Amino acid sequence: MDSQSDERRLISTEQISHDLVTKDSSAQPRNTFCTPSWAKKNHARLSPLALYWFTDSHPRSFSILHVVARSNSIAVLIDNVQGHQRLGIIATIGIVTIFLEHYVRSPYRKLPHGPLGLPIIGNTLSLIGRPQLVTFSEWKKTYGDLTYITVPGQRLLVINSYKAAIELLDRRSGNTSDRPQNIVAFKILSGEQLMVLMGHNVVSVACPSLILSNSANVLRGFRWRRTRRAAHKALNKEVAHQYLPMQMTEAVLLAADILATPKDWNEHFQLHAASLIMSMVYDHPPVTNEETGSAVVEVVNGIINRLLHAAKPGTYFVEFFPWMMYIPRCLSIWRMDAEEHCRKNTMYFENLVSDVKKRMASGTIRDCFTTNLVENSSHNQLTSGENAWLAGTMYLAGSETSANMMAWFLLAMLLHPDVQQNAQEELDTVVGRSRTPTFADFNQLPYIQAMVKEVLRWRSPSLFAVPHTTSEDDWYDDMFIPKGTSCIPNVWVLNSDPELFGPDAARFNPARYLDESGKLKTGIPVEHFSFGFGRRICVGQHVANNSLFINFAMILWSMKIERVTDANGNLVPLDADGYVEEGVAVYVFLFLRTKGSADTGVAIHRRLIARSCLVSPRHLLSWRTRKSCATSKTLDPELTPTYTHLDSSALPITFDVAGPFVAHTVHHVATNPSFGVLSAQWDDILFYINDPHGYNLFALIVTLALCTASVHFIRSPYRKVPPGPQGVPILGNLFQLRGDIFSSFKEWQQSFGDLLYITIVGQPILIISSGNIAFDLLDRCAANYSERPRMIVGAEIMAGGLALFIRFNVSCQSTAWYVTYWFYRTRRLRKATHGAMSNQIARQYQSMQAIEAVLLTLGILDKPEDWNAHMRRTTASLTMSILYYHPPTISENNKSIQDIKNFADRLSRACRPGPHLVEVFPWMLHIPQLFAKWKREANYWFAHDTKIFEGLVDDVVNRMNAGNIRPCFTTTMIENAGDSKLSKREIAWTTGLLFAAGTETTASVMAWFMLAMVAFPEVQRRVQEELDTVVGHLRAPTFADFEQLSYIQAIVKESLRWRATIPFGLPHRTLEDDWYEGMFIPKGTICIANVHGMNRDPRVFGTDAADFNPERYLDEAGGINATSVDDHYTYGFGRRNCLGRYVANNSLFINIAVLLWAAKISRAKDDVGPLDVDGFVDDGMVIRPIPFGCDIQPRFSEVRHILSQEKELLMH
């Protein structure tokens, strides 16, 4: 730089002082740099350093940087050197901060687990080269019941669990009944008429006359719903009987043709399947001519193959680039070809319908699917084109699926001759040899019915059901499912789930559907998943079941199916698990073709069709690396970002040396690649470094700043926070809390001690893993540790500030202003609840608990396989009785119970971290409801739930006035409402919340108790010896036996200790800064009690703390060791401990006593392998054991009689 430029850069301290003080001091206020407006007005009088000080003290005044300059030369210098670079660093930091904040708060961080994909193409490569069935099965073992993957253009969720499938696709079918978009196959090739691909929310505008004449109904009705309703009306269970004569005829012809040419069984299956569908849909006469039949099959296969080809991923670029739809037709050959095929298909289907109409007019046609559509077309509001395509859809779908299920049946008979023999013995007994089976034999052939179910389960006609698509964002088990995600049920895996179908799920065994007497079992939760889910379930399932039944019966009655032998007389081996992949279809019919010949001995070759395709990238950070950014070779090195920490070796020089050494050190630190900012952006701050007259001043400023920061750091109490794992900037320990949190807490406890300090996005969290520390902090210092973290949506809006778990110091709200009483709302609610749940009051509920214990045991003895459902029913019914004096509930499907359970699920989701940004930015609470959907929904649910809870209280009041109610929790609250100053709404919400909490926790403890009895049979023997000694066999245990049943009291304590249902309790929060043993605990710290770890602490419970051992609570004489009240930490601490613990203890005592008195619990005989006593299922509110089987038998013959007498006595 020339000397003139050097002179321009010389700015001495005298000049700065002169600029700040002497120049037009009259325009300067008393506080020189107090307001941005003064700076804008007097920018010409400010020096660059003054501007730097000003903007540093007014960080929101960045916009004035380009208008402040003392002279032209300095203005040019600031504009060219300082201004744009300062703006750059500000913009960069702002963008990075916004991006990180968006990422941290984004629900996409809680997507279901899945394999890491690549940029743009996602997981496409993982789906190529291997069968998807194998790939998805491996992913299930690694990632669990839900696997989330992406491919270009679409998100995919593979569902591998029947629980997830039922919850998402059945119970939430309103959100998951849509279909993925398919432009060519659906919009063009079928003219948007193919029902199986039709979107859930597509309004029909195909017929303007319908809209004009009946616009209200058309606007309210969606096309798919109208089409589905019409199909259901023509194929429902009652109407399906009209097709029985056609199915009977085709079954006879099929058996005759197979007997005539057995080697052509596959062709016969396809021919007769097409013939039967033609008969049922169009009342077409049976196809007996081989040439005619081949033509029919060829037409069907031709239409299906075109649809398959159109739906295959990658066939048409328009699926990736929808804008190609707007290219003129003359330039889109693919579009003209698809439209031509659509025209031909439509003409073919319409000709078939026209023929039906002619025969209807002449009276020469039987009732069939198409006649039903034509007769009800005005009621169904379907156009003639929609009727034609709906009939064609049934024609296409039914012929392929029926033929393939027959082939699977044949393979099963070859693999399992014993099944064939059992079925033929049943046929010989019921039907005999003098006639053929008919539908009149249906109820007498339960084994054939079971075979139909088993074939559909063993080998579903589709590997993966037609994808469902979510209409809105959703959450499942704390996992986020974005809008537009294609949900693919892994049907073959679901149908072979050993938890649902037993350990022999991979084997063809119809006996699984039969009881001991040989009849079909009743009450089976799920028979199979082959017909689909929810609103998209197969509309022709009843017709299909009837067809398979009569075909199976006719074939097995008329012929014997055996494996072929080779030239040496050896059986030709069969491949029961292999398949042939011949195509890819996602959005059209997902069926399996069969090809092959009995000559080869391989009876069935399967064609796999269905592969996930076209999903958009997971999110912006779906791929990432931990490596730091390297220097760019193409960009200016000064603009290359780096992401590591400050070079600590340079700092000591800054503290010890002045002058140019300081300047050199700061410059080195700022430009070194190890400094965590954009290095070039420091040039404006280091402007004076290169100035020989300014570096001393800047060095002094830097030295003073660093010294001040060092003193502040040394004196800061944050240096003495409890130890914990090292986190990352901003995010803290967020990523270290993924995976097995129990193992993480245990490892951290071993490394850092019983008091652990971590941070998550700036929020301090204290994890307490010692009972002594928890007692010191949460009990003795309860006044400071009884606060709760703020939950704006869940507690303050959805619960209206009426939940017992809300913040401790919340004042009451009255009309338009706030009135703070001498007491706080939470304290009033808790005091009133304690009065109605105290140890003395809890005894008045013992009669209700005794009744439910007897009902529970009777139910389990009647249906031992449903023991878990019985326990859920019992806890729900008992809670309703205690709270509202509701009579015992026979089923947990009671409307009031379901309403409160739904409320608990909603509240649990709302209170979890992450769903709502308002929890991070509380100012959003003031956004009007008009612009805040989350706020509208929360207020709606508050009003909805308030109406339910107040309705239950009103019912109690009415019964109190009528004098036909016994004392219960609500009556006690109402009677004491004047003393406790509680309103009706507060009473209603308190009872509702207690129901939600008490039901789930008690049922979970009983489930863990059942697991303990299976895993530790010696404990069960010991307690039953005590019961036989104290109670005997002439009566059931009662609360009068409490003091004499010490071992059962110990079992109650051990059940609560062994597996805490809420392993980390509900979090506490500090109101003020605190110190504990020289460690600083900041104000606002969230305190989490590691109840799971405390209850398993070997220092307290011995070396066998992980085992279920009730004797730890007994003294040498066999009585309860009175060392403490509970001897576990499950009920919480301090002012936040469980209010209903006395009621819960009584319920557990009587349930366990009656159940073990009456029944012997042992491991299921068919349950092999080690028993998983550590695994659990997170239900949101509580944890439950992984489902397991157990064998429950009465201990003596008079049990049921005695319990029935007890039931009559207690209920009257």
C-alpha cells in the first residue's frame, strides 16, 4: 500500500478523543452512546473505533454501519473493509444460529430409525440387487418395528409390527388412508378411475350434472368414499351369498379339469379364477372352451401388465418431474400412448357393462356385481364411466389374487401331507363319498375354514400391501411421521410374527385357528393381514373367503395331492421359501403370479411384486460427517469455515505480554484454522493491528477484555457444577442421550458419580442416581426442588393449568385480571387430593378393591391367554369405582374409560419435549389463535376434555342428590369443596388426571409382577405356602389377612422396586441457585431422579438387587422389616410424591393375594429360549414388559366355586 493510503489509516488516540469530545459537543447527549437514533443523526462526527464501540454495545444497530463515517477516506475504508465483512460475519452467524435452532427444534430429528442414506438418492442403492423382503427383515432386526428410508421423491415407512400397523393404519386410518401420487398409472392410464390407487380426498367432478343437481352431496362426498361405498354394498358379507351358486359351479369345473389334465393345474387355476370373476362381476357363463378362456386371461394379463409397467419406478420421468405433465401432447409420446390404452381399457369395460344392461332389460341375467352397481347408480352417485371402471377393477384384482392363492394352497399340501390327511378325514366324516361338498357343509368343516385362514396368513398374495400415505403430520411412540410419508406394511413379516402366531409361525398349521374341541377359536385378535388395513381393507374379502373354501373342499374331496419323483424314484425337492422376482409394482395390484409345472417337482414359483420407491430426502441433515471442514481449493481461503476450538496455546502470551506481541498473538489466533469463526471476518476487528500507532491501544483493550473474562470465569460458580460428560457447543449432550438411556446413565454414574450434570441446548439437567442425594435434595430441600419444568401446551393450555404436575408456584386466574390468593392453586389441589387419598380414607375403598380382585382372578382363570387385558380392565374399572363409584366394568372399551385414555395419550404427547416451538419461545403464547393452529387445537381439547370430566362429576352430584351412591373420591372432594376452595372444574380435572395416572401405573406393576412369577417360581411357591397356612382352601384372602400375609406385603414392595413403571419419575426444577457438597446447582435446573438406578443400587439392596427377592424386606422372624415406609423410590420424593400410594398398595396386595391363592402361574410350554426380564415396551406414560406367554391353572378344583360365592357376597 502506498504512503498516502498509509496516512489515511493512521488514527491516533488523540484524534479519536477529539472526534468524540470536541466536535460539536452541543449535539452530543449526556450519555454519548446511549441511543441508536443519536448515532444515526451524528454519524459523520463518529470515528470508526467509536462506531465499533457503539455497535458492540448496541448489537441491534447493525443497519447503521454503512452510514457512519467521519470523512470520505474513512467512509471508503469502512465500506470496503469493515462494513461488508462485519455484515458477512453477522449474516453467517445469524444463518448458522437459525439453522441450528431450526434443526434442534425440528420434529424431523425424531423420525423413526432407519439406515443412513446418501444425498439425493437416499436409500435407493439398498433396495437394488437384493429382494426387499430380505432387506426389510434385516432392517427390522436392526431398527425395530418401524424403518424410515428415503428414495428420490418420497419418504417411506416400512411397518414391521402388527401393533404399529393396527395403530397407524386401522385406528388412525383417517390420516393414513391416502395413496401416493402416480401420474401415469392412475391419472392417465386409468383416467383417475382405479379405486385401489384413488386418493382418499379426491372430489369427483366427472359429472357436471350431478354437481349442479346435487352439489351439496357431491361436495361432501369424496370420489373414493363413494366408490368404496358402492363396492362394499355389492360385496359385503350379506350380499356375498348371492355369488355362492357361481362359486359352486366353478369349483366343480375346476376339480374336473384338474383331474382330466393334472399337469396343467396352473393354467386351470388362472382360467377358472378369471371365469369365476367374470361370472360374479358380469354374470358371464363359465368359460369351458380353452381358446375362449385363454383369450379372457390374455386380456386381463395385458391390462395388468400395462399398469405394472406404468407404476414401475423409473419408467416415466414425469413421476420425478411432475411439470412434464404440461408438455403439449404432440411432444409427449408416452402420454399419447397411455391415453390410447386408457381409451381402449375404458371401452372394453364399458362394453361389458353395456352387455349387462341389455341382459337386465331382457330379464336374462342373474344378480351380479355390475347389476348391483347399475341398479344403485343414482344412490351411489357414480357416473357410467366410474361404474365401468369399478367393475373392471374387481375383475382385474380378483382373478390374479384368487389364482395365486390356489397355487399356494397346492404347495402347502405338497409340503404338509399331514394337513391334507386331516382335512380329507374331516371331509369323509362330514360329506362322505356319495356327494360333493357344498356351502351347506360350511359350519361342519372348521378345518377347511382354518385352512383358508392359514393359506392367507402363510403366503399372502402380496409381500407388501399397497402403500398408504399420511395426509397430515403424525406421531407414533415419540417418533415423527411427516405428512406425505408412504407407509408400507410388511405383510409377510407381520403374518409370520411369532408374538402373534406363535413360535411355529413360519410353518403351515391350520390347527392354530382351532380350539381343543376342533372348532374355530373365537376372539382371535388378528387372523392375518393379507386383506389390508383400515379403510383400505380388501372390499372383496368375504367373496374371496367363500371361493377359497369351496375350492379347497372340492379339490381335497376329489383328489390326493402328492409330490412327484424323479427317474430313480426319489422325491423331487421343493423350494418352500424361494421366489422369482419378475416385476416391480408399487401402486397397482400387489399380487404374486405363479408359474411352473408339476413335472419339475417344484410345485410353485412365486413372483414377487412390490417395492418401495420415490421418496424425498429425510431432511437437510440426513447425511453428515464429523470431520472438520477443510480449506477450499476453489474459494478464497479466507471464506472457508472451520469448526474446532480456540488455540489455547496462544492465550498465555496474551495475558503476559503487551505491545506487538499481543497483537501478533490475537492475529494468529484469529486466522489460525483452529479458531471457530470465519477468519476473514476478524479483519474489521483487527483493523488497528497493522497500524503502528494503533496496535498499543488495541492490545490494551484485548488484554483488559481477556483479563475481565478470566476473572469472571474464575469467580463463576458454574466452574463448580457437578461433573458430567463433555458435550458439544450449543447442543450440549443432546446426541449422547440416544439409544439405551439406561446403559448411558449407568456408565455415567460409574465415571462421574451419583450426581451428574449435563446440558441440552442450554438447559441444565441434573441426574440423581443415589437415594441419599435424592433424599437430601428433593425431600429435605423440597421448597427449592418442588417446581416443575414449564409445559405450556400440555399443562397450561390443554390442561388449563389444572394438572397436579404443573409448576408449583402458579397463581389462580380470575375473570379479566389475576388474583393471587394466600395459597397457590397447586397446593390447594394437592391438599384436597391428599385428604381424599390419605391412609385412613384409602381403607373405605377396600371393598371395591376386593370385588375387582375376585373379578380379575375369575377372568384370568376363564381366559388365561388374555391375562394382560384382564388386568387393564380391572385397573380401569377399579379406578372408575374409586373416583366416581362406578359399577364394575365388564370391558375396558367403556366410553368414559376410552375418553380418558385418549386424553392421557394426547396429554403425554403434548408434554414431551420437542412437539411445540412455544416451549422454546414462550413469547409465541401471545400469538392470536387465528395464526396458531397448535393453540386452537390445544384450546379445543381443553374444552372437549373439560366437558367429559365435568359430566362425570355432574353424574356423581345427581346420584348424591338421589341418595344412591357410596363414598368415593369425588364425593369427598365435593363435600370438602368449601374448605379447600375448589371449583367444580378443578374437582373435575383432578379426578380425570388421577384416573389417567392410576390406571396405567397399576396395570404396569401387575404386568411386571406376572413376569416375576414366571421368572422366579420359587417366590411363588413360598407365597402360596403362606396363603395355605393363613387362608386355607375354604375361602379367598381378604384385607383382614393383611397383617398375617407378610410375604405378600413384601412382594408388593419388591414389585414396585424391581421394575419402576416410570423409570425416571417426573422431573423437578430448582427455584433458586443451590449448593450441595461443594457443587453448584443453578436456578432453573431440571432434576431427574434415576429411579431405575436407585432401585437397583447394590449399596442399598445388596448384590442381588437385579433379582426379584421379596425376602429382602423380611426380618428373621418372617415379618416386615420396619426400616422405612416404602423401601423403594418408585413413589417419588418430597412434596411431589405419589398421592395415591396407599390406594395403590392396597390394590396390589389384594390382587396378588387372590390371584396367587387361586392360580398357579408358570412359563408357557411352547415358550422356548431365555426369558427377557430386562426388555421393556415404552407406552409413553409407563414402561411394560415385552409381551410373554404364561400358563395359568387353578390350584385346586373348588377355586371357581369359592370365587363365585365371594363375588355374589361382595357385590350384594
